[in-house]
Amino acid sequence: MSSKSFCNRLRPQPAIRYRGRRICFAASACAFAAILIGPLAPHARADAPVWMHAVVNAPLPTHDEKTNAVILYSEDVLTIQPNGKIKRIERRAYQILRPDGRHLGKQHFIYDSETKITNIHGWCIPAQGKDFEVKEKDMTDTAYLDVEGGELYTDYRAKVMQIPAADPGNIIGYEVEQDSRPYVLQAQWHFQDEFPVREATYTLQLPPGWEYKAVWLNHSELAPMSQGSGQSQWLVKDVPEVKWERDMPPWKGVAGEMIVSIVPPGGANHGFLTWKEMGAWYSGLVQGRRGASPEIKQQVAAIIGSFPTTLGKMQALARFTQDDVRYVAIELGIGGWQPHAAPEVFKHRFGDCKDKATLLSSMLKEIGVDSFYVVINHERGAVSALTPPHLGFDHVILAIRLPDNLSHSPLVATLQHPQLGHILFFDPTDNLTPFGEIRGELQGNFAMLVTPDGGELVQLPKLAASSNGIQRTAKLVLDSQGNLQGEVHEVRVGDAASYQRAALRYVQKSADQIKPIESLMAHSVGTFQVTKATVTNLQQNFLPFEYQWSFVAPRYGKMAGDLLLVRPRVIGVKTSDLLETKEPRKYPIELEGPTLDTDVFEITLPPGYEVDDLPAPVEADYEFASYHSKVEVSGNVLRYTRTYQLKDPTISVNKIEELKKFYRIIAGDERSTAVLKPASSAKN
């Protein structure tokens, strides 16, 4: 199970979605989106605009034979009015190159109660024949609800445009105008796409006396090519596409963008220039929301009554918000950023991530424990130390100030803050991770900590590798025919435990609970049968998750004349084909979190056999990971032990070759065999 299912999104500001990726425009409630796929719709014949015809014979941007489409022209014009309203024009022209690019013919343009689409058109310039036009009356208007993200109700709607004849060789495009009054005067220009871009321009028109600050991410800074009369314009050409790679950083961590903060005279409602300013803005949104009602006070007293220690009380309150408050998002207007009041969340027993954080903060205050909002992304890598303050976050958790007299032993997701003291990071929405820990995707992540003094960018701690992993032991017996049988005991902690709990939590039939075991065995043993299996601590996320099972594997050992070949690494695969690709890796690798896995397999040898040859020990130690294994013999028992440790889940491109070598070393060890021979041959 992917940890992404834990994600609880803040209200998505103007967003473009590409194949499930959301890229937020922090500019306001102005919402443009492209979600692309679908059949043809009715259309009329009319000439496409001059700006589209101007690129009909333009050279294509650099691309390869697998490219489905290219963007010939991309233009964004942002006009700021003296009253703070924004008028935005977006123009795009695509050339379809392959049949798989036809999905670009269907696009959704999102708006809400605080925005207005004032003009919208689409066109197709076919390689042969006359142009087609799609007018607003040809489009459908539908509710836009992120059900997968847990939204129950939202005021988002979408105009669905179907551009005809989006076939290879044809050019399609659209123009959209939209008005909005933003919450914050800030915008983002996403000029890099999943398709190569021939040319992209961004124009910013400001009233007299207004200023701006532009920050570039994942691209070298460019000065505006023209600037005067309050207008600034930027141009980029031949921008390569962002190609998907396994375990790459989030889209926002690799795609080029420019974040623009707009500053009116006097500075009222200006775009964020510092994290302190952004934190103060968020503090204003949550002011008064954490006050406890009499019902909350009563519930807190009932929950903590049987717990004498502060730690026990904190753990009990955390479990309540994790398990007894359902995740449901109802987001209207500013409600995408502003949490509901704690009494309202408690009354209805549901809320989104910021609601659950608000309720837990309220309950903790009742036992004298302070806590602070942490605005974060659910995936590490979307925000870095260089990211400027903006509304590009999608999740909220808490930083809990630990009392001085509290024992910190089970609390590992902690940080020593210079003003707040010892703080613990905790995600009330993640009901699979126990109090005191955070899942791997949040570890090492950058987030805005909201304090009484405003906000600051902090990096969450990376937990010790021992806090996440699998300890697997097996006692097995091999007979002279190569048949193997025995028992396996597996103990999981951290994310390794969470994934299994998620997979089994709603499984009704006990027979289905062994499917993860069968999948594990199938990847390691050709023929087998699980004869018995038990699960321990399925619902208790504060305890290690355990599997125990017995199996038989006929002909596991392979006969070679009078020799018997046995693979000591019976189950479990640590190697990966992640880097066994023809194309060179372009982006860093983001794995989920530090990990420590151990295997100890003891195989009792069949009577009449002894060891003839053993695999050599393996020692592989790198900056990001290590792997150690050895095979020993004690009497008639073959003992295989190994340790796999992922030290750093972020692996830079310059370490890719080392990682490939590391995986290949593991693969070699996992294939190695021990050779057994008849004991009588040794005497001869």
C-alpha cells in the first residue's frame, strides 16, 4: 500500500493535474486545470486565432520518438488591478505527435465560488482541411470533487472542453480568461511540463507603484526580457519535458517554476516575502479555532482518567483523533486553508487533516500541553531549503511541545527547537503510525512551523533505521530429496508494520490474511504451501506487527548428481531492478525512509549430508546504505544471516552508479547456493 493514501490535501489553489499529479498555483482561488482524456464532442468550423496559426510551421522543440505531443506555444498573462483583483489569460497550443497524445483533446478548467471564467474557447488546426472551434456553449459544466482525496463536498466546478480531431499531425489549443480576488497576492508560473515546450512566456502587469519579487526553482534565474510601464515579461525556450522515473521526487521538486510575490503600496495583502509573514497569515486563519467546548472537556476527562502519566494521556488523546474522527473533507472558499473549529469537528466526529490537527491541539491544551500547526507536503522533496514561502502545501500535522519532565524514550520524531524546546512531530490523520513516530515520507521533509511569532521553515527529523524494518527468523528442515519445511517468525515496525496493517485492516476472511505471506513466498520459492499462519497486533499500531507461519516447499533443494544445492537466502528480496534501464537516470531517488531489515535462517541438513562449499560473505557499505551477509555451519545446521540498512532515503544522481552496484551485489548474494555432498564422499 502506498503511503499516499494517508494524504489529506489542503484546498488546492489553482491547479493543473497531469496524470494524477497536482501542481498548485498559490495565486488565489483562481483555478485553471487540465485533466486530459476522452471522446470527441460536437464542434463548429471557425478559424483559430492568429497566435495559433503563427506556430503551425514553427520548428518543434527537442523531443524523441516516444514523445506523444509537444507544446508549441504557452502564454500566461497576469494583470493586477488596483483593487487587488486578478485577471488571468492562459493560452496553449499543442501538436499531437502520436496516438497516445489524443487525450489532450479533453481538458477540464476548474473554477469556484470566488472565481469567474469570463471567456473560454478551444480550437483545432488539422493538417488537412478547415479549422474547428469549441465555444463555451459546446462545453459541459460539472462538479469537481476529489473523492479519492476524501472530499465529501466542495464548491469547485469544472468546464469540460472537448477539442475535436486531436489526432497525430494536428494542432489543438485553447484560450481561457478568468477573474479572481486572491487570498494572497502570489502566483506561480509552471513553464515546464510533461511535454517538451517550444516557447513559454509569462507577462505580469502591475498598477503604478506596485512591486514584485520573483524566485526561480529548479531552473536558473532569468531576468525579464522586457520591463516598463508596470509590465514585466519572461521568456523560456526549448524546455525539456519532465519524464517520469520510478521513485523520483515529487513533480514540484523537479519541474521548473517561478514564484511571484506581489507587493502593493502599503503592503496590505501582499504576497509572502518571508516564512514569518506566511505563518502570521495562517495564525490569523486559525485564531480561536482551538477553544475547547464543555463536551470536549468532558471527553478529555473520560479518555485520560485511567492514565496516570502525561505520556499515557497524550497517547490516549492521539489515538482518539486517529481512530474516532473520520477523515472527510468539506472545503468551501477559504475553508480549504482554514480548519473548522474544534467543537464542530468533535460534534460531527469527522474532518480533514487540519481539522483533526485542530481537535487534537485543543484536547492536548486541556492537559497542559501546547502544540503548533505544521504545514507540510505529504511527500518529501516537494519543498527544499531554497523554496520561498507560498501556498504550495497539501497537508497539516502538529508539533507538540513536550513537558520537561516527560520521558522521551518512545518518542523518536523529535526536534530541539531554540525557542519552543523539545517538540514532537505527529500526524493525527495517519491512523497506522503510532504516537511518537512519523512515516518515512515525512521524515527529512521541509515544512512551515507556525509559532506565536509567525512561521519558519524547518526540516523534520529522520528517524533511526531501527525504527522501521522487518526482523525475520526461520527454523527449517531439509530432507535428502530437497524438500524444505519449517516455521517463520516476522516482526515489523514503522512503515513496514503500517503497510501490512493497511493491507489487512478490513480483510474479513482469515484465509485472506495470509495473502501477503503467499505473495512473499511466491517471489522467493517456486512451489510451496502455507500450512498455518497467525497475525499478531493487527489493530494495535503502538505494538510491533507480527506474522508467524509454517510452510512446506517440495524440491527446494536441487539435485546435481550426488550433490544437493541449497539457496541459504530462503525468502525475502532486497535487490531491485530500479536502475536496470536503458536510459540514464535524470532525477534523484526518493525512497520512503531509513530502514533496517534482518534475516536469520537456520536450516537443519538432511542425515548423510555435509557441506562441501559455502557462499563467500558479502560486505557492501555505502554512504546511503549497507548490506552484510554470511553463511555458517554449526554441526548439522546451516545458518544464513544478513542485514540490510537504508541510511539515507534521498539518493542523488551522482550516487546512481553506486546504488546500481549495491543492488547487483545483493542480487548476487540472493542467488548464491551452498553445496551439500554425501557424508561418505568426504571420508573417501
